[in-house]
Amino acid sequence: MSDVAATLGVTQTAISHSVARLRVLFDDELFIRKPHGVEPTARAVQLAEIAEQVIESAVRMLGDPVPFEPARMERDIRICALDYEVALLSDVIETLRLEAPGMRLHLRAMGREASIAALGRDEADIWLGFARDLPTTLESVELFDEGYRVIARVDHPRLANCTGLDLDTFCAESHVVAAPGGTAGGSVDKSLRSMDRARSVAIMTTGFLSALDLVSRTDLIATIPARLAVGRADRFGLKLFDPPLALRPFQVAATWHRRLSSDFAIAWFVDHLRKALGPMSNARMTY
């Protein structure tokens, strides 16, 4: 007992009292006196093994975190996004796979309210979208600012040789309107109303990708996010124009629940998106 007391820096009496309390707690002698000292009982040996495991776990918990290695990660990441955000992911998916081959992305087509609810119920890890007025339980980081482009097919009968789009021409053409929320009346129509103007809407769709396809096959035009227009103009055979009216840019953000704030995989994934989807270079913006 004296050696134990010296090691722990307490008195021998304190050790004796502690052992007495443990004997009552575990209903076992724990130590049996022998001529040469004391010998632990079988129960004491068992408890010692358990205590050693507990101490090792505590040391790991309080020690420095294990460095995060994307290449060794095996992880499902559940993402809420509409078709525009999914298209953005497809632009960076190859670098994601190269750096984190064990990452598996599960994409769910969900709008703002459904995504926020899914994050709260732990049914999703990240929501990609226009984050504003979020609940205090959520955190977000802005990935980039997004603007708009007007698209028409390259052989459009009235716009093929047009070098710029004026407001009269814009309003005279028939439009495809992509309304992911299911209702029309976005920033384009608000801006037109402020000038006492209006456009003719021929088709309303819930997805930007379907708007791209429709414009590529018809004489309709559409106003869509710039990155989507620039990145897929060649694939869909599109001609791009600057909008002939003032449209406020919007911010695309990654949002997650605060319970994941210390999740290294989520932090790495969001940071990867932020770097990969940063400001578009002048070369990518030319058309």
C-alpha cells in the first residue's frame, strides 16, 4: 500500500479507505493479504483489465485528433440538391473521386424547406442551395456568387447573327422559365415589372437541365445560371448573351447541421467544393 500511495501522491490511509469503498462497491475482497504482501483476487484482475481499457480510451479522447486522410476515407455523404447544384457537382466529381475514392455520394432532389427538414432529422448531411434566413441549428459557407446568362440555340432564326441582346428583343421572344420551386416569378420577372415590361412565357419547367434541352431543340430562349450556361453551351449547341436587364447575383452555399461541425469528412468535402467552384476564370467565361 505504501508504494501505491507514494506513486499516487496520497497517504496510505487514503488508499486504505479507497480500497474499502471499492470492496463494498464490487462486493469482493479485491486484495488478499499474503506473507509477502497482497495478492489480487480474480475479480480484481478482471476489473484491472477493464480499467486499463477505459484509461486508454480516455487518453485517445483527450489526445490530438487522428489526422484526416481523404484517400483512406470510407464514407457515405448524403446531399440534398436540385438539378442545378447536381450539375455543379458533376463538374468536380472526377477530382473528388481521385482524392477520396472511398467517398460515396447519395444525391436527393429536394428543395429548400425539405432539405432543411432532412438536415434536422439527420436524413442528410449537406444541402447545396441558396441559403438565407437559416435556423440557428444550421451552419453554412458560401461557395460562390452566381450570375445569369440568356441562352438560345446557335441556329436560332432571329438570334444566330445577333452580337448582343437588347431589352425589346428579349421581351419579344418566347421564353422557357425554370422554376425549381414550382412557381414562376423570379428575379427576371421582378426586374421586368420594375421597368413596366413583361416577357412571354411559353413553357415553365422545374429544372434548369430541361430548360437547356428545350432551348436546344426549339426557338425558345431562357435565362439560367451563368455557370450552367457556360459549362454546357457546346454540349447543347447554345449561343449565350448577357441579360439586357439588371439581375442581382445569388449566392450558392453548402449548409449542414451543427451536429456535424466537427466532422472532418464534411469539412473536407465542403472546402473541396469551395475551392473547386470558386470564381470562374475569364477563359471559362468567354463565349
